Amino acid sequence: MYRTHTNGELRIGDTGKEVVLSGWVQSGRDFGGLTFVDLRDRYGITQLVFSMDENPELCSLARTLGREYVVRVTGIVRERSNKNPNRATGDIEIDVREMTILNASKTPPFTIENESDGGDDIRMKYRYLDIRRDPVKENIIFRSKCGIETRKYLDGQGFIEIETPFLIKSTPEGARDFVVPSRMNPGQFYALPQSPQTFKQLLMVAGMDKYFQIVKCFRDEDLRADRQPEFTQIDCEMAFITREDILNTFEGLTKHLFKSLLDVELGDFPRMSYDEALEKFGSDKPDLRFDMQFTYLTDIAKGRDFSVFDTAETIVGICAQGQADNMSNKDIKTLTEWMQRPQIGAKGVIYVKFEHDGTIRSSVGKFFDDAALLEWKARFGAQDGDVLFVLAGETEKTRKQLSELRLEMGRRMGLMKPGEFKPLWVLDFPLLEWDEEAQRFFAMHHPFTSPKKEYVDQMKSGDFETLKRLKADAYDLVINGNEIGGGSIRIHDRDLQSKNFDLLGFTKEEAQEQFGFLMGAFEFGAPPHGGIAFGFDRLCAVMNNQTSIRDFIAFPKNNQGRDVMIDAPSKIDDAQLDELHLRLKG
Amino acid sequence: MYRTHTNGELRIGDTGKEVVLSGWVQSGRDFGGLTFVDLRDRYGITQLVFSMDENPELCSLARTLGREYVVRVTGIVRERSNKNPNRATGDIEIDVREMTILNASKTPPFTIENESDGGDDIRMKYRYLDIRRDPVKENIIFRSKCGIETRKYLDGQGFIEIETPFLIKSTPEGARDFVVPSRMNPGQFYALPQSPQTFKQLLMVAGMDKYFQIVKCFRDEDLRADRQPEFTQIDCEMAFITREDILNTFEGLTKHLFKSLLDVELGDFPRMSYDEALEKFGSDKPDLRFDMQFTYLTDIAKGRDFSVFDTAETIVGICAQGQADNMSNKDIKTLTEWMQRPQIGAKGVIYVKFEHDGTIRSSVGKFFDDAALLEWKARFGAQDGDVLFVLAGETEKTRKQLSELRLEMGRRMGLMKPGEFKPLWVLDFPLLEWDEEAQRFFAMHHPFTSPKKEYVDQMKSGDFETLKRLKADAYDLVINGNEIGGGSIRIHDRDLQSKNFDLLGFTKEEAQEQFGFLMGAFEFGAPPHGGIAFGFDRLCAVMNNQTSIRDFIAFPKNNQGRDVMIDAPSKIDDAQLDELHLRLKG
């Protein structure tokens, strides 16, 4: 037997018991005739004591232990004289009578402590040591609990978990597929699913009217920061439902997860249209932990011979309350330079500072007298002590830039409080996005998304400008400015689906070859249906106020898509390539 | 709103309520002025009634409905005059007031009924229709429940569900890998996991001492009947445990699943060594629903000038109780021919029939007089009315053949009762298997399996014959002759693991290249650990007395590894190949 208790379990009430513990040596220290060893496992740390007077042989053995050695001890629980109130087991220690070294350890390349001295690369290479550290360990345990609670809730709502296949068919629409050569079907390939989208729709046709799955998905994208080639979705679909049913069900799931895992009560989620979100926040995933809505000056700021404004489609700004004293000219200059970086690309930032003494300082004093600036002040509802930041230019671009500025000011002003959670449903996304470069429409959500009912006729017969304005029955759940999930009511009519493929530039043959099975299924009694998918990694990170998903994944890949621990991907031998009917190029 | 109730929900107590139902038209029939429609969803069937007298327009519309049309109706629940006791909703019907046809349906290619007229191929092509049928639907719902209960039990035992990666590294040991070319790492490939074996062991090194996952695994094998290229495992690993802990934990899981899903109480599972199982049943997965153990005659049946016996290593038989009257000479001839098929390859089957009147009939009367055969009878403990079947030859082969005969007799004699469940732990498998053809050892379980403690020294220094006799700390769970799962205590010592790779014919360089990360991890404090994996598809099938796993998988592949519904695998375009730095061969 390796243990009677874990290292997080013993309390003062266990005093006098003989126990067996196993774990890793966190640290050891010698005080005169005594040796103290902190023994760790995933449940906690327990202090072991060895006495040179009472058992010199055992105590000498204890003094040979290095960090991360694995030992099993038998001993008696006793009260500590010097209690540690910061540790659950801090009232007791183990008077060790026997010890077996189960395995030795080399000195680990970084310390197994909350604040590690290991950089990212070394942490990833020795991920099995990194996971021993509390912050990573806690994340992984949280993720497990989140999965359990998700299933509990959905099971309680009558959802069936159904596994969909991983070896499916490659489709050029959307992101790039990972493919898998078939040995038994020479020259042919499977693809790994980017999502179970078509399968879950087929399950609706199959009558399994409440489906879910917590499932791995795959995208062969150039990895930006915090993207992983394989990621996990809570994937759901329902039949015989309206949008309202879906929003309610998954608002319920979200509330359940926050309540059961964090003891946080989320109120009812506000809703906002995509158009409104862009107008007020310049983003389809606004962070509502702070207000700082956009205020438009286009109508009153033009015609002052300030060419930046006069040539602009939109003049729009935000009000940073109480920041007049906090932001020096140098701060504003730094902020402007931050906005001018290519990632954001603002030409400049105009500011108006309303000092507490009534003085107005601004970068556009040459063009706007105090009277004009007071008119701005009124429109913003600003007070003395506030600073306005104003951008001008093409509407879409300017809003996006101002959104970045808003978030940056939120960060600087401490308005994005960790532990505060502001969910939001964003509704009524556009159905189609025009791509200037490719000179074609793309589906904003995906090609199976239904237009809102009132747009169906326009979709069938609309001209180019009408098509650009079609609204989809699509929705996103946003929390604290992060897209947690998205979904839509789907098309369930063969002709409408076919029309959508037309609009997306598929020939009839292409549509048939790639999605014929789905359109075929629609001919055999497809029910109205819709669904949603939550990014599971992201949800876990947001619930824990963390910006990176990486430490919620046990074995993540780096930005080159490599697992540096196992050193994958790697070469395979020629015989394997031969069997797959493949050759390397060049 | 599409429905207030499902089609399995309404009872006599709901009489008078106005309800909205949606579903598929199962069937319709007209009786004079009335039209009856059975409306189906996954919850059941409800009878709708339309009256030509009361609402001719609506009734006429109902008469246009075809099978599998999707409709929504509003109506009043009323008591049926002609109740159907075989249906949960059989006491009521719906007096329909409004109806919307939500979608039409072409006539399905097979009937949506329990006994379908669709062959396997057509069922697979239209799987979304096949799943509407009760038998398939119930299997898939059962599977979902089995997953829920598995997680409930393991979560209750403190297990953490941790997702391991799908894009890993190819290793030539074991079955063939599916590989995934890496676009970002030219000429390199990921592999899809055959199991999360090394990752779960790394999680033990990482301190996550109770891991589980219900996870897809992949094997690119030539598909025999009832094998799938992707399949699902309940995958588990524990640290600081002995074999006893693992057997108890997963015996507990199995009992929980049978109790919660089938209301079957399984008693404590018997245990048997691998050697004993082979000796008594000729199989490492004996079906214990019936006894019919092997009886050996080698010592008493040689030396009678019957060359078949005299040259045999082993002479062994079974006793088919009470079959003397049931088996004609023709039956025995047919059975012998069945045993002589190449799949089994017996040279012949010797029988001895003990008639009720004391007569003995046998195929070896020329060599064995009644006195000799009565000696056989005594050894078998046979009675008048029994038949003995005896095989002779090389021990291993003969046992295997006799095992087939035992199972066949079990089937013929109705001894494999559906609904009866006989679990068994098979223990102490050999560590190594010698492959004559390859002239090397293979790991019987896998290369990470530990020898039993008492064999470690022999493993380190043993000669060829000793190595062949090494026992592993490996175990299988068998139910009704099906291998449900298997596992082992793992090696956690770098040197012993390295020695095992030596024995398996790996050079130091190969071992380092393929498994260096694991052996490296063993140097940083690897705890003693072990685990098990259950075949989830098989478990579901066995619990439901079904022989095929295919109908427990929503979208299975055929024997050529094809998904005939979506038509995968398929060709990919040249641009995609280019990006992956690949060319097709030939």
C-alpha cells in the first residue's frame, strides 16, 4: 500500500494515527538534530519530521533526499508546535518511522513553485514538471470540473452526447483542413473536423433533437498568439426550436457554470444587435465591464477647415473620465504612438482635456475655439477633469481603432476588474461579408446559417447592395470582451441552402460534391434547427481571469504547431510513405 | 413555438389541454371521415386525429402528408376510445385544430421501423434516416448515458478528466498509425494516437494521480469484421497504487454501470490467471456463462496405436451434457466440417457418445474399447446421454480450436443466455511474445508494461527460455467472452524501461528517438503507476447483448474504412498537396 491519506488531508483531529503517505519532496531543511521535509502531491503538502536522536539512520536517509524525489513514509500524526495557518495541514506533522525512496529525481530545470523560474520554452519541454506547479494544476482541475458541470447541466436538459467522426471529408470552405492520407484508398484523404457542423445537423435530421459533445476540433492556421491547432468545443444543436430557446438554454448553462464553479450569480444577459455593438463600441465583442461608449461628432465637427475632419466619413470619440490629471502630454504622446503602430494603424489621436479649473487644452485648438469644444463636451456629457479622445476617418476602420483605444484606456484606468463578469448576447450578424480581394461573398458565420426570416425573400432575389445588408439569425455570447461562443439558426430547406451556396460562389457541381450529403438529407424531412458552440479552452480561461488558453491545455503546442516535449511533428520513414502512396516534394 | 410537449409525454391526465406537437409522420390511415396520423419524435409516438366533417380543409391537408413529413400541430388532448396499451401515449390522441407542414420528405429508401427493409449498405448511406429507427436510436442514447454514468462514477472517485493531444508523434511499434502531414513543418508528420498511453503516464509523472478520459483512438489496420479505424476508450491511469487498487476501482465502475443502466447487480468478479484460462478454456477471454471446461486425456489416451493421438502433444476434450439424443451422426459431421474450415483448421474431431441405454458410440472404437472409453467418461465426469468431443495436436493450437468448439456448442445448446453477465479478471499475462517470423520479442500488452515484481531479476538477466516465461503485471476484464478492457502496472524506472526496449529489439538510438521524452520524464521523480482502458463501443454492445459495435457508433465506417454517407476519404486538390509539400505516388 502506498498511502492511507493524501498530503492535503490530515488535520489536528487525526493526531495519534499511524498513516502512510506518498509524494514528492518539495523541500527539506535541517535544524540541529531535526530534519523537516515538505511532502507534496496534488492534494497538498504535509510536513514530515525526522529526528537524528531517535532514529539516526532514517534521519540520515532523509538528509540524502533531493527535490522531487518520490518517497513513501509511515509515521504518526502529531500536533505541530509551530503551526502554519496558510496550509490546510498546517496544524500537524508526521513523526516518520519508516521511509522508502520510490524514485530519485534529477534536479528539475525549474522550481516547482507558484512563481516558477522557468521560461515558456523550458516549461513546455518539461510540461510534466510544469503541471506539478499549482497554477497549471489548478487550471487543469478546473477544466475537468467545468466539463463535468457542463455535462451535468446538459444531461439534465435532455441533451444526448453523441460522438461524431474525426476522419471526415476535406472541404475548401473556411479555414485550412488538416488531412490524413488513406492507405486503403490510394490517393485519397480524410480531413480532421474543424467542427462537427454538418454531422450535428445530420443528427437533427436523424431526430436526435438535443445533441451535445465536448469535442476536439482542428484548424491548420498560421498560429497567432494564443491559437492552437487543436482546440475543444462544447458543441450543441437543437431541433424544433427558435433562437429564443437556444439563447435561454445556453444562458442557463453559462449561469450554471459560473454558479457551480465560481459561486458567481450572473444576472440575465443583456442583448445587443451587431450593428449597435459596432456603433457604440466599435466591436462585435464589447467588454461591458465599463461603459465609455462612442460619441459621434461627425455632424458638428466638420467645416472648420481641419482637413482631417473635413475629409473623414466619421468623427468619433470616447471620454476618459477623470483622466485630465493623470495624463501628461507625454502620456498622451505615448498613447498616440501606441495607436499609430501598424497593428492598429491610426493616423493620429486628437485629445481635448478639460482641466478642473475650466481650462481646455486640446490638440485642435487652431481649428476649434473653446465654444466649439464646449459643444463637444456637452455631447459627450463630459465633466471638468475628463479627457476626450477623438479619431476620424473611414467609419469601419475608425471604429475598430477607437475600440482598441477604449480597451487600452479601460486597462489603464483599472476598469477591467478581474472577478467581475459581464456577459452579453450579440445578435443579428450580417449573413454575408464581401471580400474585395477575392471579389466574392463569404459567409460571416458559416454557409449553413439561416438568414432571419424577414430577409429570406431579399436573399432569394436581392441585388448586390441588398445582399450586403442581409441579416443572419446568428448570435455570439461575449463575456468581458471575449467571444465565448457563437451559433445560428440553420437553413433546413434544400433550395435555400442551394441558393446560399450560389451566393458564396459555389458551382452546382462543387456544392453537390462537397455538401451533397447534407442537401440530400434535407430532402428527407429536415426539422427546423439551430445550435451553438462554446470555445471550451477560452471559457475556462475567461472564468479564471486569464488571458491565455495555453495553461488550460495539458499538452499545448507552440506557435509553430510543435509539441516540443515529444518533438512532434517529426519525419516518418519511407516505408510508411510508400504505404500511403505519397512522396515528399522537392 | 414548435412544441409544448414531446410525442412521448402526454397521458390521460392531460385530457383537455391545448398542446403543440412537432415531429415526423410515421404513418397515416383514413377511416371514413377520419384521418389518423402517427406523429413521431425521439421520445415516442402520438396519434393525431383529423375529421373531414369538422374541418374538411385541414383533414384534406392531412391526407396529403407522406411518410417522414415534418409537421407542427396544435390541438386538444382527448381520451382515445380505442386505447393502445403498447404505447406510452396510447390512452390519448390529439384532436388537431391547426397544422403547419414544416418540411416535406421524399419517400425514404427504407422503412423507419424496428425491423427495417434496408440492407447494411443503404442504411449506412442514409445513416441520418437509420438513426430515426428505435434500435439504433436506443443504442446511441444508451451510449450517451453510459458516458454520463462513467464520468459520474470516476468523478466521485476523485478522477480528473484531462484531454490529451490528437496531433502527436508516429511510432512504428504496435499497430499502424494514421499520420497527418504538417504544412508548417515541411516533410514532417503528426500521428493520430492509437491510445493516450504515453501522455497518461506523463500525467502520472506530473502528479495528476487519478486521470481519466473518454477518448477517440485511431488505428490504421486492415479492417476485420467489427473493427473501426476510429474507436473510443475509457482511458484511465492512477499513481501510488497497486494492481489491487486498479482492479477494485474498475470493478466498481463496471458494477456501477450495470446497476445504474441495466439494474443488474454483478457479484464480485472472479479472477483467473492467463495460464489457467488457457488450460481450462483455451482462451484468454473465456465466456463463463457456461462451464464446459477442458478435460485432458494426454496421459491415458496415448499408446493405443492411434497415430493421431500418439504423435500429439496434447489430447483434450469437452463434454456436451445431454447432447447424445440431440446430435445425429449428420450433425456431428457438419460440426466436424465447421471445425475443419481454414479459420479454425482442426484436422478432425473425435466424438464419444454415451447413449442412455449404456451403449457407447465413438469415432475411435477401433482403437479404444468400451473399458478405455469408460475411463474417459470417468475423467470427464460424464453421464449417460452426454457426448465427448476430443481434439489432439500441438498444445496451443489444439486448445484454441477446442475453445471455438466449446463456444459453438455453447451457442447450439443455448448456454450463452442474453441478459446473463459473467465478468472475469484474467491476470498475469506473459510479458513478451516471441514472434517466429520476425525472430524477435513483442510486448504482449505494450512496451510500458511492468513485469511482476518477482520476475524483475529474471527480466534483467534471464536467458531466452526464461524471458519467454516472464509474467507481466497485466490484466484484462472479460465479460461473456468479450475483452472489455485491459491494463497493467507500468514500468516507472528508467533503467528497467530501457532494458525492456532492449528486449523488444530497439537500439538505444531508436528508443531514445521515439520514447526519449518518457524515459527523460522517469528521471524526474516518476511515481509507481498503472492503468486500464475499456473499449467503450464494445462495452456498450456487450451490455446490450449485441455482437456488433457498429450500431453504437452514430456514423461508423465500412470495412474499407469509408464513410459512405459523406463519401470520405476523397481526393484533395493539388494546391492543398502543394502546401503540404507532398506528391501522390505513381
